[in-house]
Amino acid sequence: MANYIPALAEVNPDQFGIAIYSNDGTLHTAGDAESEFSIQSISKVFNLILAMQQYGEDIWSRVGHEPSGQPFNSLVQLEYESGIPRNPFINAGALVISDMNYSRIAAPQYAMREFVRRLTGNPNLHYDHAVSDSEFETRARNAAMAYLMQSFGNFHNNVEEVLRYYFNNCSLRMSCVDLVKAFSFLANRGYCRHSDTQILSELDSKKINALMATSGLYDEAGNFAYRVGLPGKSGVGGGIVAIVPDQFSVCVWSPELNAAGNSLAGMSALEILSKRIGWSIF
Ligand code: DON
């Protein structure tokens, strides 16, 4: 369990859910697919898409798109790479993206929640303030990254305020069913069927999938590509979303984590499914 966030240590570990949502609108579920959990780093994809809509390719002057090969909360590369995080999915990268959204979007917290509600088609999604307060109280590592980036000129807003925004995003409570719907446009060339909206261009949607395939599971991205073979994004709440381009989105959730901070049962479930059905982008 993600014990470093005290409020997440209290979740019952003995849970498992899976949902699959096809581009034709068919939904399949099993287990605890409707239970809400803390999406944590899965929110980094929503955060990045909001920034892409604002900044386009200018994003890449402040964050890279290379895998880091380091744990999600590592600081080591930041110092010798002059405050430019390797990618938008490690914590340092997501903090820079949060800073960018904070600069350009009026009421970014509200904008984020409304964006995710629209993507999901569920008007009842909420932040979990018990979780975000708990993370804010134990923020030392994330705060250290943000201040280090500020010292390199790559962080422009008030660090403590941006940390609040970032932690609130991570605390969003969603179920596997919510997440497959929210991510379905990435399986459908940028088009979200249930809201009838082109969320991203086809090209930008491919770019997000490429980033998820190379960096979505941190220092375990290679292992995930090897075992599952799909673009994916995990969170320390135990959720993993994966994309089968032109076919469907899938989400698994089970709270117990492996050493890299990814769901142990979730990884296995996706591996078994991909083998059984022969899914892989490779
Ligand atoms: O900032 C953190 O550490 C968490 N809010 C998010 C980390 C996370 O989910 C990494 N995922 N595997």
C-alpha cells in the first residue's frame, strides 16, 4: 500500500476490479469495477492534456519526453539536468505541468474537475480532501522538487499553491468504469464517443499513447511493455489504465503495490489478458 500517504494506508487491500470499454460503446466489468479509488498519478494524463490544449508543442521547452529509468519521486536527474524533468509523468514533470496550467488557466482546480467530469460523463466526481490534505502534510519530497526547479527558473507560481492543485488532482476519486470512459478517446484517435467531442487531434492522441508506453509506469515501463505490451498509466492508489488503439480502453484496480509503486494484481491481470487475447502494440 502507498503508506507514504497516510490516508491511503487505510484502504482495504483485498479488492480487485476491471472494466473494458470498446470503441463501439460496449462496457464489460468484473469485481469491484464500480468502487471509487484515489486515481493518484493517473491524473497526470488529464493534467498533461489540459496543458497540451493550452500550450501545444511549447510544453517541451519545460519538460522532456524521455523515460527516466528512475522511481516516480526521484530527484537525482533534476540537479544535473538543470531542473528540466525527463517526462510529464514522473512527479517533477507533473509538477511543472501543474505550474504551466496554473499560469494559463483561470480557476485551474475547477477547470480540471469539470474536464474530467466531461470526459467521464459522470457529474458526481469529487476530490478527496482527506487524501490531498494528508499528502500536503507529508509533501517534503514533492516540495523539494518544485523548489529545486524554481531555483533553475523552471517553476513560476507559488510552490505551495501549485502543490495543493497537484495533490487535489491526485486525490480525485474514480472507479474503473469512470476511468475507461475518461480514457476512451485515446483508443479512438482522440474522439470521445459519449460526449461526442474531439478531445485531441489524432496526432496528439498518438503522442499521449507514446508517452504512456515509454513513461507511464516509471522505472517499470520496460517491464510493462514486455509483459503487457500496451500504453498504460498507473497510480499509487492501485489503478492502471491501458489502451488498445482503435479497439478499447481497460482499467484494473487493486490497492496492493509492487516495489515500483504499481498495482501487483493489476499488472498480473493485464498480463494474463493480453496473453490470452493476443493484445499488444508490438
Ligand atoms: O505525488 C505523489 O507521490 C502521489 N500523489 C502520486 C504518485 C503516484 O501515483 C505514482 N504512481 N505510481
